Amino acid sequence: MPLFSEPPVISCMLQDEKGAMYYASNKGLIMYNGIQWKWLNKQENLKHIAYYPKFDTLLFAVYDNAFGFFSLKDF
């Protein structure tokens, strides 16, 4: 079963120190670790993401005015 029924629209992407790629999209926050794709958050219409290595945390902004945090320590 595919991860997406139709391709997401990517608004922002970044790579962490370990090489994993993170994508903010219209379908949520997506991670690709070089082997598999994972949903990290299904909040729609994510606009920006930033990585804070000191805290191993992603910060994402929705519509530029609502913010959320996602800890990568769970993975």
C-alpha cells in the first residue's frame, strides 16, 4: 500500500546531522531516513520546519502563525 494516494506538495525540506530528510507538506510532516518513509505528524498545510540539534527537536509552523514541536528522541 503506498504512503500517499496522491503526491504531497512540499513547502519546505531539511536534512539533519544523521542524513535523514524532513519534508513539510500539505499532508503533514514526513521523514525519509534513506530506507523508508514515515509520517511524523499529519497536521495539514505545514509551511516551515527547523531543526534544533542541541535538543534533537523539529519546530514546524502552520500557516506562519501556529507552531508545534516534535521531538526526534522517540526515533
